[in-house]
Amino acid sequence: MNVHIVVMAGGSGTRFWPVSRHHQPKQLLRFANKKSLLAQTFDRVRALATPSRWWMVVGESHAKACAAAVPKLPSSHVLVEPQAKNTAAAIAYAALSVRRSDPQAVMVVLPADHFVRNGPALCDALKKAVRLAREDRIVTLGIEPTYPETGYGYIERGKPDRAVQGSFAVKRFIEKPTKERAIQLVTKGGFDWNAGMFVMKPSIVETEIERSLPDLHVAMRRIEAGDAKPRVVKREYATLRSVSIDHGVMEKAKDLAVVPVSCGWSDIGSWNATGSVIEPDGAGNVTRGQTILVDTTNSVVYAEDGVAGVVGVDGLVVVRTKDATLVVPSNRAQDVRAIVEQLKERGWDAYL
């Protein structure tokens, strides 16, 4: 009864421009589902915690929209970050808030913008992780790799953990590898994708933060002393460095465990990854909205407004909205964020 779900919803999803904007970040996109990625994240873990124990860490610019996407979330559990300071700060703020609400809590920390095809499999793995976390362990979920991906970090499994069958000690974290290295890891076995999902007691992660990121720990104690009032949170956040929980804490933490899981997971990192969410047709095309494709293969064509027509291309991403159009080769889809940077530099804020 003391499991709490914490969803990190602070991202902006710049690689999904022009559909993803300041007012509609990636976690609010729906793709092939009637519900947003954010709402789906909470829905799939209902078996672990009722809405009264749901929490969200979110940025100021889209806090209202994200809260509206999950109407059962208690308004007091919407933790608004005045500045984006990466996942270490977000998890520290959540740990402080959850602990104050429930000193015996176990936190399940999940990203808001990932896709999971097999929710029950994920929940089963999280239940194993909760059992380990009750023994003062920090647990991460490892996604069993299906191909040699270079865009993810990896977790190397250590010895099997005797406490819970199907869990392992974490031997080490591995940075995003080269193609050759990724092939080696997947071929060898015993390596999982790092999906950024963690299960732990707030007090345990706070101890690790105090050891590895003392400045962040001090800032959180000041926030707690100030009763987490918005002006105090804003003041302390202004002093923080941007550090990920992986680099800042987990790579240095003691006694970590990993629970591998195969659940049809995807972080949907760019337009060319939408095939994991929307079923491609016989020609390998992924389409949404009113589209006409002629002699076209292995492409993504997304029409949010009007009609999008494509003729005689292979491996192209075409996205149309009411005020912007994107055309990019599939193998350059990760570079869409460069357009967002250009929009900022030119002061074209209406398109951000």
C-alpha cells in the first residue's frame, strides 16, 4: 500500500517538431492511441498504486496541460520545476515530496513519454523491483535488447540476486556505444538497455544524492525547510547544475540491482521510431491523418492538418501541421532538434 508512482514529465520532445511544441510536448502526443503517452504511463501501472499515490514532476510551461491529461492525479502531487535541471533534480524533488507524504514509501520512477506494448509484463517486473527496494536497494529496470541500438546506454548484469528470482546485481553502466560495440554487447548477452526506470525508497536515494551530489542535497533540505513554497523552490533551483540521475548518482551508487524485462518498450526517440507505436503498412510506411502515398516505401507521413501527399520516395519523414511542414530523411530524424534551435535563434517563437 505504500508504493508511489512518480512520472517525470519535464521533457519537451524537440525531435518531434512540428507536432511537439511548448504547449504540447512529446508526452502529450497521442500517436495511435486515444490517450496521451503521459496518461498511458499512469494507466499501465494502476495495479501498483491508486491515483491517490500518483505524482508528476513537470516544467512550468506545460504543467497545466500535463495535469489536465491525468485528471485523477491529486493537484498537490503535481511538482512544478521552475527550471529544467535534468533528472537528478527532478528525482530529488520527488523523493523529498513523497517522503514527507509517506515516510514508508517506495517510489517507482518512470519517464512520461515512453511506449510499452505489454503493460502486465512491465508491472510484473516492477513488482519484483519493489520487493528489492523494500530491502533498501536501488533497483533499475533493464530492457532486454532486441537489436544493437546505439542510441541507448546499457546496463551490464552482475551475479544473480538471491533475494528475488530474475534480478541481478548491476555490474556497471555503459555509455551509448558505437555500432560495433553494440553488436558485441547484444551478441555476448547479459546487457540490457537503460530505460531510465528506477524503484527505491526516497530516503535511500536521498542518501546517495547526499554522497554524490552534496550541493543538490543541500538545496533540497532548504526547500524542505521552506515548506516547498514556490518562491523557495525557484530560488534553490536557480543554484542547481543540470545533472542526470545516471551520471550524477546511479553510476556511483552502492548495491544497485537490475530486473530485466521484455515488454515491447520504446522511447520513441524520433519520427523514424513511430513504427514501434503505429503499425507500418506492407511497404514499411507509417501514416497518420489524411495521407496519399504513391510508389513510396519505408517512410513516415503524418498529417495533423489537411492532406499530405508523397510520390516516389524511400526513407523520408514528412510531417504537416496547420502552420509548419517538416521534410527530413529518416536517417537524419534525430537532427530535427537543429530546426528548433534555428527557430529560437531567429526569434520565431510562434512556431516553437
